[in-house]
Amino acid sequence: MKITFKHKELEQLANNDKLRLKMMGKNRAVRFKLRLTQLYAADTLHDVKDLPGNYHELVGDLKGKWACDLDQPYRLIFTPHEDPIPTDPNGKYIWLEIHGVEILEIKDYH
């Protein structure tokens, strides 16, 4: 899957092991790298749906975004490249038709 980053700082963290460890601590740095590896290896968002990490759609004000777990309570927040996001006739997002994501932030949204 193609991955882009909303902010240059996030891209630097994704590509620099030493910086990621310094800025995030060991646990979060390892989880961040693992989630990115899962996303890069996937052909579509559907491929990660059932992997560890609890990939899920967000609701309410965050509708149209997805998240996956890092270290509690932090989540990796991302949005599909597809615009509009593919939906079925019932308005549900079609994970199988999402081929790229933009990483937006790491956040505790609870």
C-alpha cells in the first residue's frame, strides 16, 4: 500500500530509527514501525483489518479517518488517499478498495 505523511516530522520519525526511539520511547517506536510495516505490506486496507493493532474506522467528528493502536492510549490516525472514500450502497466504507493512506498524526483521542 502507498503511504504518505501529512507532516514532514512524521515522515522523519517513520524513516529514522534513532530519532523515532529518542522521540517516542522504545514501546511506541516499535509499535509505530510495526504498524507502518503492516500497512506497507498490504495491498488494500482490508488486508490489515484483522491484524493485531485494532485497525478501525473512526466515528463522529473523526468520520472518514481510521486508527490503529500504538501504546495505550495512543493511536496512529490516517485517512485514505481515495477521494471520495469508496462506499457500498448502504454508505459503509469499502476497505478492499482503499489502496493508500496518509498518516495524519499520533494522538490520544479518548
